[in-house]
Amino acid sequence: ARPGSSLPEIELIVEDNGCGMDEEVQAHLFQPFFTTKAHGSGLGLFTVRNIVSRSGGDLSVESAPGKGTRISVRLPVVENPMLEHSSQANSNPNHNTQDRNRKKR
């Protein structure tokens, strides 16, 4: 859990061994429409960071020229009542039969 948070977290790490990024590029990574690609939109990391942030998570980037890049996304684990309902419905052997009977009426 992050400092000050009691929620458990999940961390997703994406790492490559590509050309890496210098500090100049890293300074602009999360600015909308900034791209180093010929056909890029510059909205990918900007969008991901906003989604992660609104979800109470954190996104960090470590990179150095010639060393590749490591992106870490940390998100709080929260209970989802919809998933609980769905798993209960799927564990009920009569659930599918009841649904079929309702559809026939």
C-alpha cells in the first residue's frame, strides 16, 4: 500500500530493453499531443495517467538512454459488488435455467 493508504494494491510493471528516453523526453511524457513517433497521437500515456490517477493509483516511469524503460502502474484493490453478484449467480446451478425460463415468457 502507498504511504497513508491502508488499501491493498496491485502493481503492473511493463519493461523493455529498447533505446530508452532522455530526461528531456521524460519531462514531456504526460503532456497531451507530445509524441516521438511519426504517427503517434501523443494521447496514450496522458490518457493512461488520468485513468490511473482517477482510480486512486499511481504511474511511474524509469528510463535512461540505451537502458530501456520501466513503467509501473499501481492501483488500489477495491471490492466490486457487481463481481460478487456475478460470481454468486454463476455458482447457482438454477441461475441459467431461471434466466431461460424468464426469456420464454
